[in-house]
Amino acid sequence: MSRKPFIAGNWKMNMTAESGAKLINELKPLVKDADCDVALCVPAILIPAMVKAAEDSNIKIGAENVHWAASGAFTGEISADMLKEYGVEYVIIGHSERRQYFGETDETVNKRLHTALNSGLKPIVCVGETLAEREAGETEKVLTRQLSEGLKGVEDIKKVVIAYEPVWAIGTGKTATNEQAQETIAFIRKKIGELFCPKCAEKVIIQYGGSMNAANCKGLMAQPDIDGGLIGGASLKLDFATIVNFDK
Ligand code: 13P
């Protein structure tokens, strides 16, 4: 069982074409010898410029969302074909900020996921509990629901990357401990084994996300079930290269 680590950034609603291209150009030489897969998921309008900036490098560009329909009257949305036309490889689906602020549900996550898979985009599906849910002892119940509803009908689960992002750790500087992250991600892997097949679950890449940074990445990445990171704040600076080189 060998899973190639995968470190991805999520720029959220940050950067401009100019500052983003500058960062990518500075990152390129720093990450070129990475042993892991590397991606930066960027705001849709920055995609063409960031794909160009990342040319001839091992940095892949991803999107932060995708609509489920092929086209139509969906003002403000972006289709999978539009993303693919510009060289996008990855797409984040169901980030907790979209669930919290934009009405994303397990059902819409599932629709977006199927569209991504059918069009050849590599989906990064986010799951995670809020602080209230963790404190109420509902973490496993919430994750079970997000996984069983969100991943419903997927034929080849190995094509889906899962990002476990406890909502209370996102942007708060409060990282899950190595043990908490390992324990919860091991639970997610077990659940995927039950929902699909145990052998496939061993092949699924599961990232941790939530205040992962240059200082704590090594400890998190040393956990047996943690295969990578989905990095917010630290992906906006050169610290991202330190995380990508966690094993050096
Ligand atoms: P931070 O790394 O800023 O906590 O964000 C994590 C995240 O939400 C990545 O998707």
C-alpha cells in the first residue's frame, strides 16, 4: 500500500493576477524536487494567468468550485468544461466555507462531484465537523453523513481525494493535534472502506486541512493515515514550499 502524498493550496478569495504569478514564480524552483503531488487551487478569474505562470513546473492548478450542469442559466457559476479548457486539473468541492456561507449541502456536493468525475477533473471533497459538533461528541456522526451522502454513487473512489478539515481549525491558528487528525482520518478511511471496499480505502488520498503550516506539517505528515494537506493561509506565501518539502 503506497499512497503518494498530495499537498494542495487553497487561495480562497485572495491574491491578484500579479501577486499570484509572482508567488508561483518564486515557488517553482523551491518545489521542483518535491516527492509529492503539488497543486494550487485559485479563484476562477486567476486560473488562466496562474496556469501560464505554473507552465513547465510540477505545480498543477485547481479551481475552488465547479457547477454540476454542463451549461445554462446559472448566473455566476462555472462549468467543468470551462475549467478544463484552461488546463485545470483539480477542483475543491464542498469546502466548509461554501457549506457555511453559500448553502452548500451534501446533495449539491454529490452533484458537483459526479460532474467533476465525469469530466475528468480530480475532485478534492472536503468534510469536517464544527466545534459544537465535536464538543457534542458528534464528529463521527457528521462525517458519516457527509461521506455517505456526499460520495453516493461514486464508481471508483480512488479517483476522489478527501480533505478532512475540522471547521474549528480553519483560519483559527488552532490546528488539530497530530493524534486528533490521525484518529479522525483513520475513521474516515474505515468509513470509506465500509461504504465502498476496504482495499480501495487503502488507496484513497486523505488530506488534513486547518491551520497546517511550515512548523506543524512534519508532525501531521508523519501520521500513517494522513496523506497530505489542504493549505489555506500558508499557501499564500513561501511557507507553502516548506510544507511541500515536508520530507526533506
Ligand atoms: P487555513 O490553512 O488558513 O486554516 O485554511 C484551511 C483551509 O480551509 C484549506 O481549505
